[in-house]
Amino acid sequence: METLNCFKITKKGGLAGMALLLSPIATFAQQQPTINYMEITFEEVMLGIVIFMTAAVILSLGGLLIAFYALRKSLTIVPSPIEQAKNALQPSFWEKWNHRLTDAVPVEREHEVMTDHEYDGIVELDNSLPPWWKALFAASIVFALVYMSIFHIFGFGELQAEEYETEMTEAKARIDAYIESKGGALNETNVTYLNDDASISLGKSIYDSNCAACHGSALQGTVGPNLTDAYWLHGGSVGDIFKVIRDGVPAKGMIAWKGQLSPSQIQQVTSYIISKEGSDPANPKEPQGDFHQR
């Protein structure tokens, strides 16, 4: 009866495990009613086969273990009292395994490894190192020799610094490719002056809304410096003006506008400011900074 029950348990356990395994797949199938099987790659097919085979092996092993346990229980013969007492004196499997791992000496045999070192009644034992520790130590030596040979002697692999440089170069190439695919990105190194009326008009609109409060409606300078003369505190080139508007000058109270204006809008404001150079507004603020010849 025990053997028969174990096979029933195995069957029920296998069916339950298969149901648990297939339930996420069924849910996914309901969420994805239309699947283009032509788009499934070879790697995805192989991954599915591996997952299915792994699940099948796990379920099979689980069923076999349950069946083996039930069969062993049904065939187990109860030992006699003398045999039970004899078995009780024998170390268990875990005790034997623990001894192999630690190589520990029982308390009753400590006198065999006792040294003549004694400190305040504390005696030192000359225990050997645990076998697992010695195995890890030997494995670390072997690993070090292999590592040194591969990376430092034969040069088959890249060192960490070289891997870092390689990955940074690859990342920069991907970033540049992405930026190029989006039409490039404006910065202080590639920004140019826009002299068309549409760009100047848009730049004026942005300036009036965001910059006139500090630099004056005619760029004559109020809190901020005069933007119509040829003197500049942080450089007067197109790139310099673009950078100052984008990053701001926190020490002087000017905020960074890169969080509110796009690079193209900053370019339009820059172009408008340059277009107003030499306009000689009324009541201009005194020149500040260095002269810049445009």
C-alpha cells in the first residue's frame, strides 16, 4: 500500500508542478493573443527548449525522490533493540561530514594535540587547519597562477584599466552615433551664429521673456552687464555666449538656462544678442570685462 501511495503522490505532485510551471505561460498567451512566429529567433527557441527540459528534469527528479522515499519506508525493517543501541553509538552521516570539513579533535582526545603553552589556565591546542580552508587556499594559488599567466605573462586578456578604457571608448562611440542619428547636438564647440530674420526674431522673443529683467529691454544692462558693447566678462565669441547662457554664472546670480531652454533656443538668443552689438542704446551700463573684436 505504501508503494502504491507513493506513485499516486508522484503523479499528483508532477501534475501540480506542471500546472504551476505552465500557468505563467498560459497567462502570457492570454495577454499576447497574436504572436508572429516568424519573428521568433533561434536563440529564443533554444532557450525555451532548455527551460522546458530543465523543468522536466526537476519534476522527474522530484517524483523519483518521493517514490524512493515511500518505497524505502515501506521496505524498512525495524532493527532489534541490540542493533538500535549499536547504531546509536555510531556517528551519523552529518557528524562524519562535519569531521571531514573541520578535522576537529574530540574533547576526550584533546590531550593528543595539547601543547605546553599555557596562559592563565588556558591551554593552546595544536589543531590542524580545516580541510576546506586548505582547499580554498590551494585553489586561490592555482587561480593566481592562471590569472598571472593569462593577463600578465601571455597577455591574452585585458587588464581592468584597459577594459575600462575600451568600454569608455565604445560607450562614447555609441553616444556619438546616437547624437548623429538625431541630427547632432549643439554645444559651445559647434554652435554658429544665425543671421536669418526668423532666428533673430525668435531669439528676441526669448530674450524679452527671460533676459530683459536683468540686462534691460534694449540690452543696455541693469543688474547684469551691457550686452551691446564689445566688452565681455566671460568671452565674446558665439561659443562663449552660448556656454554662459546654458550653464549660467552662479557666482554672479545668473541661473543656468539649460533646464528651461533647448540648445536651439539658446543659439537663437545668442544670435540675437550678437546682432544687437553696437546698437548704442540709451543709458548704457559702463563696459565690463575684456574687449572682443568680432
